[in-house]
Amino acid sequence: MSLKLFIFDCDGTIVDSAHTIVEGMEHAYRLHDLPSPGEAATLSIIGLSLPQAVERLSPGIAVEARDLLVNSYKDFVIAKREGGDAIEHLYEGAKEVIEALAAEETYLLGIATGKAYRGVLHLFDSFGWHDHFVTVQTADRAPSKPNPGMILQAMAETGVAPEDTVMIGDTSYDIEMAVSAGVRGVGVTWGYHPAVELRAAGAHHLVDDYAALDQLLRSL
């Protein structure tokens, strides 16, 4: 039996980090005397790398101004994380399913996220997951979603073929990335983009909880 590679998004898929992300973006815009983009707009860009996210929130923004916002957001979130105040709760069932899949010899787990590598290490530190994911693709090491680069790099690192690779995520960016990379895309409905957007982006499957995701992945 060939190895299967299951690549997980982080924010909105494994952890609910919306509060910290929205708070960080509001802080950055306020610091530079710009009107807040609002919660709904900020939730819609979760998953993109920070420069692309700010460009979506503020179309036409100058590169210098964009970079100031990005750096202010990073400083805010890093400070909260180091102070133990960053709110990132695991979704129900995530811990059990991820740890069970990681224990199976025929499955390899990966990460593809808009987080920086530092943020992923914090997640691994929090739950003792450093040995669970064999490939980690982050916003500061690969092109932003929906570019397929993260998935292509993960497959190259693991040697797993597209037909044996699955991308699991909560946003249309995850699904578009999967389609572009020629792999199966599984949309989770508990995150930040509605099911209709995941379906329109080309999701092969939609699941409503981790129990359903576990069952689906084991059946592929």
C-alpha cells in the first residue's frame, strides 16, 4: 500500500485563532491611523500570507505602508504569544484525530499554513507535536496560498504522488491551492469560509467535524 500524505491548514482547521488575528489586525491599522477593516473582512483573508492579506484588505496600498502594517501585526502577535495571551484553541476532536493518524505507518502528515514558521513551532510546543508532521510549509518559506507551491514542496519532500496527497483546509485558498497542485481537496466547514465557497473553489469533499474527517481520510 502506498503512503498517503495528509496536509493540514492551521488557522480555522486545527486551531481557532480568529480572536488573535482580528485583534492583531485592528491593532496594526489603529497604530497607523487607518480605519479598521472590520472582523468580517479580516476573517475572509485568514490563510493568506500577511502581505497578500493586507493588500486584499486595503486595495492599492503602497508597499511601504503595507510593510508597516505587516510588521506591526507581527510584533503584536509575537508579543501576545510570548506573554501567553494568544488565543488558539484546538477544534474539538483535532488532537485525537491528528495523533491517531500520525501513529499510523501508512500516513504522513504535513502542514501548509499562512502562519510564519515561528507560529507553527509554537503550536507544536503547545501540544507536543514536533514528531507528528513530517513536512511543514509556512508563509515565510513558500509562496502564499492559493499558489500551489506549499503542496508541491510537501510532495517533493516526502516523495508522495499527487494521487496519494490530500489537502485539508477551511478556506477557498486551501481548496484552490489543492486544485492547482492536482491533489484532492477536503473542505472543513467549521472554519472561516462558508461551505458554499469551499464547494465553488472545487472541494472534492466537505466534512462537518473531525470524526467525519477521520472517517473520510481512512476511506480514501
